[in-house]
Amino acid sequence: MDLFEVMRTRRSIRKYKSQMVDDELIKKIFQMVRHAPSAHNAQPWKFVVVRDEEKKRKIAQYCNNQKFIHEAPVVVVACGLPDESQANIGNWISAFVVDVSIATTYLMLAAWSFGLGTCWIGNFNEDKIKEVLGLGDDVRIVAITPLGYPDESPEPTGRKNLSEIMAFEGFD
Ligand SMILES: Cc1cc2nc3c(=O)[nH]c(=O)nc-3n(C[C@H](O)[C@H](O)[C@H](O)COP(=O)(O)O)c2cc1C
């Protein structure tokens, strides 16, 4: 798949095959994540790859009981490292949140290009999941995603028209 095809066809996957994802494939995906841009090239991120059943079960529970997360063979917890990050972008945006979000998007697109599904999870209890993984105060969880071979082919989700999302020179 070329890049446009990957971007056009990616879907949030909420049903996964039980087939494990090979470690080498996981590493290949993260080789792509390494190329994500970040403010001052700080790369203030670390991704925790979870395959342990009990940890996955607890993570799904602390994601408002979204059970499909646990059903995926792998769950990735995308963490930000504020101390390694430039403080702010445009005076008000936490740089590490933006940086980790970009890197997670790279992960999702790289995964899709290898035939693997993901689903950005924003509904989680950070403190509880940090407890499950033994993460310290210097770590912030920005996103979570299951990772695995899709066991569904969701219809395309709706998108705004081009005229609604962009305008030349200023808002219409
Ligand atoms: C910041 C963010 C938070 C999200 N949180 C959840 C979530 O907690 N659970 C879920 O099933 N999907 C979640 N999604 C996935 C969106 O529902 C999905 O991306 C959107 O409906 C578009 O569908 P698509 O990804 O298939 O194109 C989240 C997406 C983003 C970007």
C-alpha cells in the first residue's frame, strides 16, 4: 500500500483475531515511530507494549470497560515524558501531548500498512493504568491503542467536506 492508500483505508478496529503479533513486526512498526517529528526533536515519548493477559484485562477495565481492548493480542500505552519536552507550543499547548499524538498516529498508520489494526483510546483512567504498569509521576499517559490483526472490516466513517475543513487565506 502506498501512503495515500494507508491513510485513506485505515479504520478504527474494535474486533481482533487472537493471532499474536510477532515481536519483529512490532519492532518494525516502532522503527517507523522513531521518524515522527517532535518539538525541538525532543522525542518525549515511551510506548509500553503489553501482551500479558491480566494486565490487558485491567487496562480494558480502566478504559471504561471497553472489552475489545483486552481481546486484542497487544495493547500499546503511549506515554509522554514532560521533563524531556519543550514546555509549550504557541504559549498554551503542552508540547509532549502533541508530540506523543503525532508519534501514535505514525504507529497507527505503520501498523495498518502491515495489515494490523489499532483504535485510539482516549477514555481511560490514567492513575489506575499507571498503577497496573508501575509507571512513575514523571510519566503521563496520552493515548492507548489495541494492536492486532483485524477481525472486522468497518465501513468508512463519515468525514466533513473539504470546504468545511479548509479555507484559503482565512476563515470564510
Ligand atoms: C482522541 C481520540 C479518542 C478516542 N477515544 C476512543 C475510545 O475511547 N474508544 C473508541 O472505541 N474509539 C475512540 N476513538 C476512535 C474514534 O471514535 C474514531 O477515530 C472516529 O470515530 C473515526 O473513525 P475511524 O478511526 O475508523 O476513521 C478515539 C479517537 C481519538 C482521536
